[in-house]
Amino acid sequence: MNEDIFSIERFIAGDAEGFEILVRKYQNRTLNIVYSLIGQDRENEDIVQEVFLKVYHSLGSFRQNCQFSTWLYRITVNTTYDFLRKRKNLVNDEIAIEKSISSNDGPVEVLVKKEKKTMLEKALANIPLEYRTALVLKDIEGFDYKQIAEILCCRIGTVASKISRARQFLRGELLRLEEYLK
């Protein structure tokens, strides 16, 4: 039996630890998705908390026709979209990228990597959210097309189209920023 299903069944049977196990297992990845969609924001953890509240209240209705993680990430994306719709001010809209600075890098390498990271964050922030979401789920979170289609409630072909379009936007934004910096 899948350990997620076992934890869900424990929770439904009245054992709160079943839910706690799910939270511990998925809270970091959920926070990463939120951060990847809206950037550093003082409300990121509030959004994750809201996600898990929604999961807590609707876990009894979870149907096992998809993976729990897919269901959870769909709730995460929808809750993040709701937050963005409420906020409407996307000034602080950035994306998280793993730091690639190693301890062997000298000051010049560190500066170049920081500049590249900043440029990429600015470019990603300018991609429309629906395309950026698909790109983040694929290239940063590592989901496959089928999982992304389930999370975004669309067809695989639509996912491929959104990712392709996001990459076109990203390419254009990077070129625009590069020209601006010259």
C-alpha cells in the first residue's frame, strides 16, 4: 500500500499523526512551488498553511484516482493563484533558483553567477503566470507532462504548448535584458 494512502487512512480513522506525516513529507516542496510562482514574499508560509488547511478539511473526499501529491500540488497552484488575484500587485514577483555558487568560486565567478541569477529571475517574473507555472512545474520542480496536466487540469498537449510558449517568452526576455544591460 502507498504510504500516502496509509497516512490518509490513518487520518480519516481519527489518528492526527497521519496528517502530520503528510505535512512533514510535502511542506518543503509545497513551499518551493509557492516560492517559484510568486518569489520571496512574507506571505509564502501563510499560503502553504492555507494549502494544508484546505487539504485537512477535504482529505476525507480525496479520491484515489490520482496520486496524493498531484492532488496536493493542484491545490497549491490554485491557492497561489487565488492569492495573486487578491493581491493584484505583482511588483515582488520573482522565482527561486537554486544557488549554484560553490566554495571554490572566486569573487568574479560569484558576481557573474549572481548577475545571471538576477537576470533569470527578472526574465521569469515577466512571463505570464499561466505559462510560468507550467515551466516552473516542469523545469524547476521536475514534474512530467502527465503530472503537470493533472495539476493544471488541462490536456498534455496544452501543457506542452504552455511550456513551449514560456520558453519563447523567457528567451525573448533574456535577450531584451541583455540588450538593456549593454
